Amino acid sequence: MNQLSHIDEKGTAAMVDVTEKVSSIRTAKACAKVQFPQDVFEALQQSHFGTAKGSVFEVAKIAGIQAAKKCADWIPMCHPLMISKISVEINGHTNPIEIITEVKCEGKTGVEMEALTAASAAALTVYDMCKALSHQIVIQNVTLLSKSGGKNDF
């Protein structure tokens, strides 16, 4: 049975010691969806997701990239990482829109949290950019799609 990795032998919160781990290429992909009321979605599509605040998707992509780089500041037990790649892709052709993030690094610990944080921040930014149109926008299904490079691939 798997055990929680952020609990020490005394049962207290602890950062995992990765000192002895072998460095490898680590990748992770995550997804988040943002569901709009249909009339709001159609209006956004007509404006090519442009608002008075700017391009919804471009701002959300930048937010996702920034969030992945700051993941260790947000999630207490995450290790600061030298990330080598962050991509944020947004499919605005369907409702809900789909945000796919990919994070990559060479290191001793995985980048799942960075990919999930990027997807979450991008989705929150879409909400922020569009909330003037409706507060019935729903962020849903923030999910890890894949991870590789560690002990267990997914």
C-alpha cells in the first residue's frame, strides 16, 4: 500500500528528502475546464475571447506560466525546481473550454504540482477576465493527465 510522502515518522508534515534520488527528465500534463453559460460563450467566441482587459487566452497562458514557476511558493511541500518547459494551450472551440498544460524539467522530483497549478491559475484567470459577463462560470475537472520520469509513470 502507498504511504503519504509528506508525513515523517512522527506523523508531522515534512518535505520529502530528495538528496539521494537520481536526476531524470520529468514531465507532467494537466487539464482544467471552464464552463460558460451558453450565451456568454457565444459572445466570447464572437469577440475572439477579447475583452476590455485584453485577450483572455493570452493573459491566461501567461498566468499559467507564472503559476508553474511559483508553485513552491504556493504549495508548502513542493520543491523549487529549475523548470525547462511550460506550455499552456487553450481550446476555445467548445464549451467548456479546455486548458492543457505541460511542464518539464531535469531533476530529482516530479512536476505534477507545477502542471496542475498552471492549469488552475490559467482557469482562474479566464474566470477573472470574464466574470463581468457572468458569475455562473464554472471551473471544473482540474486533472493530472500524465507524468513521467520518476519512479512511477502515470
